[in-house]
Amino acid sequence: MPVHQIVRMMANGDTVEDLLAEYPYLSREDIMASLDYAAGLAEEQVTPIEVANL
């Protein structure tokens, strides 16, 4: 199951327990790993800009 599907279902109000009941091949660890992965993708990356000496 794609990560985006798990995240979208939870965003629409499904709980971890709902997902576990509906998709018995998923584990709680699978769901938590999917959420952690999605959170990592959503993190803002700050890249410093070097200022040239004028």
C-alpha cells in the first residue's frame, strides 16, 4: 500500500485501528513508518545562501 494512501486515509479521519482492521496485512509499525516517512518529506529544508563580498 502506498504511503500517500495511508496518510490520506488518516487525514480523512481513519484511525490506526481502522486501517489495521481493514487491511490485515498492515502492522502498526508499517503505519507508523509511513507517517514518519511522510513527515520527513514534509520537513522544510533550509539551505543557507552564501553572500559574496561586494
